[in-house]
Amino acid sequence: MHDRSLVDALARDLAAASFTGGGVAAMVGADPEAALRRMVAEPARRAALRQPGALATLLRALWLGDAVDEQEMADALPALGVDGAVALGVVERRGATVAPLLAIRPYAYRDARGSGEWWIVSDLDELAGVWPLRPDHVLGVGGAARTLAALLPTAEVGSALDLGTGCGVIALHLRRVAARVVATDVSERALRCTELTAALNGVDGIETRLGSLYEPVAGERFELVASNPPFVITPRTEGVPAYEYRDGGAAGDALMASVVAGLAAHLEPGGHARLLGNWETIGTAAGLERARAWIPAAELDAWAIERESLDPVGYAELWLRDGGTLPRDEQHDRLLDAWLDDFEARDVGAIGMGWLALRRPADGTTTLQRFEAVPQAVRLEHAAEHLSAAFDAAAWLAMLDDEALAREHLVTAPDVTEARHQLPGAAGPNVIELRQGGALARTLSVDTALAALVGACDGELAVGRLIAAIAGLLEVDPEVLAADLLPRVRELVLTGLLARVSG
């Protein structure tokens, strides 16, 4: 464990220097700050060199990875001092300069409970000019971590598990809703970063444990589990770089299958899980259907959402770039061949990338098994609430036959709008669309009857009475129309376009 007095001194120095996202943006300006977000360092470095001082020194050293003059570092860390920073393992002396050993970067967050900012400790990376990465590289906050954080349920729980914690940012998010958090990883280095991240931000209640997958929590259950596991499909071929943060050492998508298959044993009744992952299409077995087979349907409700599907070449190129190998590099073609040989040997035609939301029902009865592609742009701030609500909606709908559903009063969600398209001179619309502004931003083409029903759902009249009225206007049999509309009403409730008045 880290010396708490030294960590507290470092936190005071960072705060005193305004080493925050806003502080750095104000110093370097809008364009260099935007370049930083694109992993381009030089504009911010130039801006910092023009404005010497504590903030500039910390930006150069702890964000951009520059070695700085020892006196400059001493001035930037008056409470901690250079000796203290060395003792914490944050920097090392190199002659007359001090060089960073870790990156410490501000990370701003916003969730249902409010907003704030943390300092996140990770390894120096390509932004800091470090390449190639070490095999046990500890990744900082990237797009995947931000996505997973946005998917987390917001209800308070007693316990949470961060499976494969890395730098610890998900553990911090979990601690906002959980009384205690267990953060696991196969990497000692990752756990040390997580511990320093938590201590630096004054966050207690996070316990780190070393080990693979569920080994460190054998026999334990949690109310919430989150994981961005090392799911990247990597050839098990000599000479192909393996990074602990993305490669779990299994063939194909077997590691992802193990994470999902072991989940039920570690969720409390009523507990939720949110995972990121990949799944392969092998032969005629579609990736989402293979993912379905991983899930014990009698134990877990599940909603798998495929956000993107890549062909083998596109997938290999994605992770070659992530590993810093570009087409101009002499190793590029050899490594690309290794990926393609692996995919061909296992008859992989595509790789899906997406989210898994799961719940262990409190009463032991599963009601949701949904596997779908959702490629459209989604505003992530709406996703967490929508996913949690969908499990509750599925359980409610499972209790209602069509007659009972017809007696319910529903309202149209406030984010739903309608668009009608028609050819010039046409008597009526050729296409009617319902569009969600929130949830998963679906756009659905609907017929006149369903559009009329959604438009009339204001909670005043039961669904059955509305259908009967619409049948009269359209001059169709009300029972036939009800048989057509009620299954689609179920879908609209599940996907958040309609909601029950009572809930």
C-alpha cells in the first residue's frame, strides 16, 4: 500500500496547481485541448512551455510524459517534494531531471448523482511518447471505460465487483453506488494503479484482489458486477504481442464466454451485471446467437446489444493500430497474416462488438432474452436508466396476457416524436416513423393504426378501448386489430416508447 501521507500531499499539490481538466484547458487553449483528446500532445506542450509554472510542469510531466528540470518539479510539488514523488513511484531522477514513471490525468464524469472529477493513475502511453507498450501496460481512461461507466445502474447497492479493474476508474464509478467494491485484476501493476487512484481521490471502500476472472471472489456474490474484460481476439501465435489490458490469453472469444458463464454464480438475486465484449460469427453460427448460448437462460435475464460488426480484416487492423502497428511498419503484414490465419482456421466470418446487460431475477424467474444489433448513434447518458427499466418492463409484461394488457393505461414516452413522409400530391403519408430522443434512439416505421395508438396513449383510456376506437375509424374488426397491435405494444413498452402509468 502507498504511504497515505505522501498521497495526500500529492493530492494537495495537484489541487493547488489547478491540475484539472478545466485548469489545463484554460492554460493551453481550446485547440490544443481538443488535440489532447485526439491523443496529439505537441500543441499542449508548446502552450505549456510558453507559460512556465506549477500547472505547466505537471501537465508536461504527468500528462505528456516529459522529463523536467528537478527544481521545476520541486516547485510544482511543494507539499510532496521530489523525494516524496520518487517514494510513491510516480517519478524517478535522471541526472538533473525528473522523469515520470506513471501518468496522472484529470478525468471528468457526470452521472445520475451529479458530476465531478478524479485524477486517474495509469501507465505512460503513446501520448507520452512511450512505444512499444510494456506487456503489463495499465491503460488509462479510453472510450470503452467511458461507455461501461455510462451503462452502470444508478440504484444504490451494498456490494459491487469490478472484474478486471485496470486503472480503477470503473471501481470509482461503482463506489458511487455501492457501499463496498472489490476490484480484481491479473496484474499487480494494475492493482497498484487502482489503489493509488482511489487514495489520491480520497475514495475508500475499494478492496483490490489479485487473480484471474472469478478466482479472487470464489464463493462470493455481489449486487452489481461490471467488467470491461480483456476480450480482444488475439492469435495464439508466437511473435504476436500480447497486452494484459486487452488479451486474456484464450483462443477466439472463449474468455468472453467464461466471463458470462461464470456470472450467475456471483450475482445476488436481483443483482445486475454490465459487460463489454466481442463475439465471433463462426461458420453459419451468428455471433449474437453464439453469445446467447453462453448465458444460462434459466438463471439470468439477458440483453445483448451489438453496436458494431467488423470483418476479420477490419478487426485485425483495429487492434494492430491499437498496438501501434501501422501499414508502413515492417511487422504489419506478418502480424496481419497471423490474425487472418487464426480467423480462417476457425471459420470466423465476422466479429461483433457490443454490450451485455444481465440480471439475476429476485424470484428466480427469467423474463428477458433479447439479442439484437443496435448500430445507430446512441446518447450514452440515457442508456443506464433505459437498460434497467427494460428488465422491469419485461418482468411486468410477462405477468400480463393480452386481455390484461388491454386493460392497462399507457403513456407515450416524452422523448418520442413522429415523422410523416409522403410523395408530392399523395393523399396520405407513405412512411410514418416513431423516433426516440433518448433510450437507444430507435427509429421505427409504423402503420397508421400503431401510430394512432401511440399518439392516443396519454394514460386516460385503457389500451383496449383505444384499439376499439381506432378499429372503428379504420373500419376493421377490433379483435383482429387487437391481435395485430398488442404484440407490438409489448415491444414498444420494452424498448421505452410506451410506459405504464403506474410505473
